[in-house]
Amino acid sequence: MRIPVIAGAVLLLAGCGSYEYRDTHAAVDANPLCASRPDQPGEPVSRDCERESGGRWSSEREGQPVDFKRTRDDR
């Protein structure tokens, strides 16, 4: 009985938010300047060559309202 209630709550809350996932691994692999690695530990790496991945949960509404009004040409 608990599982359907929890699953229903998760589905309702999922409709109210969005999740954005960022991954820079493909961009780093495609960049020819990132092919060489630092020779010694502790050497700085270019910011463009850093591999990062992460996500961000947002419950803000960023969409624009839809205008359903018809113009005279559409009638």
C-alpha cells in the first residue's frame, strides 16, 4: 500500500519541476587543444579542458503563456 502512494506522490511532484543535466566530457574530447595532459600532478589545466558533470533541480516556471487568440486572418 505504501509503494503506490509514494509512487503517486513522486509523479505529482515531478510534474511541477524540471531537472537540467550538464556534461562536458564530449566537448573536451572534441577539443584538439585538450589532447595533451599535464606531465606532473598539480599542474594547472585549462578551464575549457576540465571534465564536469552535474545536475540542477528547479521548480520555477520559466515558460511563456500561450496565446490562443485568433486573428481575423485565421477565421
